Amino acid sequence: MDALKDRIVAVTGGGTGIGEGIATALAAAGCRVTIGGRRLEKLQSAAQSMTGPHPVRCHTIDVADAASIEAFFDDVTQNVGDVDILVNSAGINIQNRTMAEMAPEDWERVLQINATGAYRCMHRVLPAMRKRRDGLIVNISSVAGKRAISLGGVVYCASKFAMTALGTAVSNEVREEGVRITNVYPGEVNTPILENRPVKVSDEHKASILQPEDIASVVLSICALPPRANVPEIVIKPTRQEWV
């Protein structure tokens, strides 16, 4: 993992769940990590639990707010440097997931965070990556971004399909400029997003599905690859989860 030493990393949604797991792994590998999220206390608590040669930095970010995105990346650039690795892990889902139950306002809110938020973060870091002809963006999508499954719901699937297309299209655009983009499609993962399931998830079920550290292991391996190697997309799911 020497290739990751001192690499500058920004992780959105880094205070909980998959984002926290990835930030923990990258900090331990020697990266200079900044985690972002809407709740500063969550970020600070997560950062204090992470170990590595560099203290993990915290800065609030609301990926539904363009000004907040700018403030987050300005902080990273001014205090650490240009981002080498961006992990887009901020995302939400809602309880009323069917077309019949979902309000139009929920559609707009989920798309704003899951799809437009990822786009704006990519838009912010790509110019510097293209200029120096190096950089990696990891989009945490979902198997719901590969298959329109009822478990994810209408708007979550739509937003993750959008993230999938975004990552693939931009990757094709920048492939000759040394910039790599990876779409990661996790299956069921034991994260706080489960609290928004229409049906309560049991502790037994939570223990049987993927854990954040499982996703982090995969992302860590992708980040450690040499610049000549790109993983365009990868699916990781619980052994027991169906894949059709």
C-alpha cells in the first residue's frame, strides 16, 4: 500500500456507513483523508476512531447544496492540496418507495443528493485531475443501479442508475487524460440507511449481510492499483443475496 502514502482523499458521507469504512481503511493506509457530511458531531466522532500517520480531517458538506460543496473542496484544497482520490459515498433513501406512495418532493430530494450531488463533487475535482493527468473517483452506487429492484424503490433505483451512467460516461471522456473512475455496486450493507426500510430489519439479518469494512477492502484494493489500471465497475453482494 506504499502507493497510497500521503495521497489526498476526500470522502463524502464519511461520517457513517460505507463512507466511514472506506475513510478508515484509506487513513490506515497512509492517506491524508478529509471526511464530509452534514453532521459535524458524527464526523468528529468517526474521525477520532480512525488511525493512521495523518489525523483525519472533518468538514461539513451538504451535497444537495452547491455552495456547501464548494466550501468543502475549498477547505481541502487550501489546507491539504488538490484531491487525488474522491469517494462519492453520500446517499439517502426514503420509506415510501413505490410510485403510488412517493411524493414528487421525495423524488427531487433523492435525485438531488444521490445523482446531482455526485455530479457536482466530480465537477469540482476533475479540472485539477485532468490538468495533472492523474486522479481516481470512486462512486458508491448500488446493485439498484444495475437492476431496478423493488427493494431499492423507484427513486433510489433511478438515482443510482443516473450515478452509474454518470461515472461510465465521464470515465470514457477522461480515459486518455490519466483519470480513472470506478462505479461500485454494493448489495445489502449494514448501514444506517437500513433505518429507512419500509419493514424493520432484524439484527440477525444485519449480521448476515455485507458490513462497511467489506466494501472498504474492495475500494482500498482499487485505490492501490497503478495508474495504468482501471476497474470501471464492480459488484459486491452478500453471499446469500440473489443476483439475476
